[in-house]
Amino acid sequence: MNEPGVYIHLPFCAKRCAYCDFFSSTRLEDIDAYTEALCRQIKESASKETVDTVYFGGGTPSLLGAGRIKKILGALKESFSLSEDCEITAEVNPTGQDEKTLSALKEAGVNRLSVGVQSLDDRELKLIGRLHDARMALKTIAAAKTAGIERISADLIYGLPSQTIRSFRASLDGLIETGVSHLSCYCLTLKEDSPLKKLDLPDEDEQRKMYLDCCERLEAAGIRQYEVSNFARPGQESRHNLKYWTGKRYFGFGAGAHGFDGKERYYIKPDIDAFISRPARELKITEETPGENDRLEEYIIFSLRLRSGIKYKKLASLGGEKTLEKTGVLLPELKRAGLAGEDEEGFWLTPEGMFVSNSVIARLI
């Protein structure tokens, strides 16, 4: 886990979902020019350094097809050294993903899939503007297994319009039955101007019940929570995403991509036209260099997302004396409420605590 990872942003979608706030475009005619520019950016950053994770995010990376994914991976292999066990993930939507298509992705080098299922209730899928139905989602997971891709993650959303605890549980149980090795379960988050806000949305108490039910049912199925929204069978955690939450380095390639070099965080300007026509180095925007207090806050925020939690020695090494004092006052209260656990090395939030983690973090920083 000491090697850096690579994040590649592929910002193309056949249709933009009503709830999505990621940088994306439906101008599919730009895909070839974008792929060329992306390969150029990767080669400009060549260092021959070993990387052990690659993540194709978006957008809908599967829209590029196996040929372009293979070309991008080829540019990476020319510019970096990919470890023998490199985890290579591609996000896919369950539309047009048959065994032949997924076998081609595997042949290109992809060994892990993240499938945007979101729900197995056709009415819920239609309300949020998804292009697939439950049958397609289940078919995609089955096809991926037949294609020989063993590491499969499924995304699920709770708090959807007209969703009930019963319908969410049915989606969750349906995915457990497929045998996927990883699930990412997110609460629906909407912008102020989202049209979905006009629909019948579950309130916070219903969302809480869905979340806790999710944690309990997945635990019973042997799919353990390791991060606030992520659950995996033993050894199947997302190695790439763990880099974000543990402060490891990762390169960011593509318009809208973010990266971290160990000292500074940066992003590439989210402008496809500029990315295609100009050198990526001219579009790289460095965010404010974190100071000592920023590093302490990042450690608190990221660690409380993880079930492993905060370690007292690490907190002290980052100058967290005041945080330790606050912890001494706050922790007994959290433990009495069933929101936290503790041992001699540190403390962590329980599922109940993770649901209100923002308020806990606000009291510590």
C-alpha cells in the first residue's frame, strides 16, 4: 500500500442522471480526441514509478469500450511500472454489458468492476433517470462472473424517491444473493436545484433505519463494513479507495481528475475542450498546501470514516493534544450512546456513530 495509485477520469455519459453532481458530458463525439489527450497527459507525467492501483472513474468509463481502455493502460505501462498484482478497476453501468463486452475489458487488463446498480426496484430506477432496469443489473453481474472477473463491486443508493425500508432491503438482499465481493451503499445527496427534491423522499429517520439495516444485513452475510459507505468480503476491500482515506499518494489524469503527491492536492481543470487542445500541465490547479493543522483535520476526518478509527499515537504525532483533550470529554458520551468503541490504541465509530459522523467530527476539530 506504499506505492501510489492512479485515478483516470472519463467524463462521458449516455445520459446525465438527475441526482449526479460529478463532472461529465454527453458529447460522445469527443471520446476519441479525449482518449488521445489523456494518453498524452500520462506520457507527459512519465516517471517509471511503480503503481499498484488504477481506477477508471467517471462518467461512464465503459462507454469508451475495451479498445480505448487498453490504449490508456498501454500509455500507463509505457510511463509507469504496474505492480504484478495491480488492482485495475473500471466503473460500468448495466446497459449493454454482455459477456463478450466484459471479457474484452478483462482482456484489456481490467480485473475489478464497480457496477452502478443503485437499486433493484424498477420504479425507483425510473424516477432517478437510470437507463437500466433490475434485470439488466443482475445480468451484468452474472456476465462479469462468466467473463472471469472475480472482484465485483455494486453501488447502491438509499434515500431514493418513494423508497421504503422494505424496497431498499429487497435491493440489498438481491445483491447479496449475487455473491458480489464488495458493496458501496450511499445516501442520496441532492443539490438545492435538483428536480428530485420535488418528489417524495424518505426523511432522515427513515434514511437512518435503512443505513443501519444495511450494515446489519451485510455483516450477517459476511460482508463487513470497513468504511462509512463501503463493505467487503475479507480481503476484497477497494485498495484504490483506501489510498484516499489513509492519505496515500495518487496521480490524477483527465479533465476533472484530482490527485495528491504526498504534499499538495491538485486537480485538472474540468474542461473537456481545453483538455483536448492544451497540455494538461497548463490545466493543473494546485490546491492550498496543507499546513500542520490541515493534516491533523484530514487525519481526523478520514480516520473516522474507517472502522479502524483514530489511533492515539498518530493523533499525538500530528500535534493533536487539544483533540485528545476533547476526546477525553466526548468519548464517554459517545460510548454511552452506542456511537463509538474504544481500546488502548484508539477509538472508532459504530455504524450508529458513522451515520452522524459529521456532527462528531465537528466537535473534534
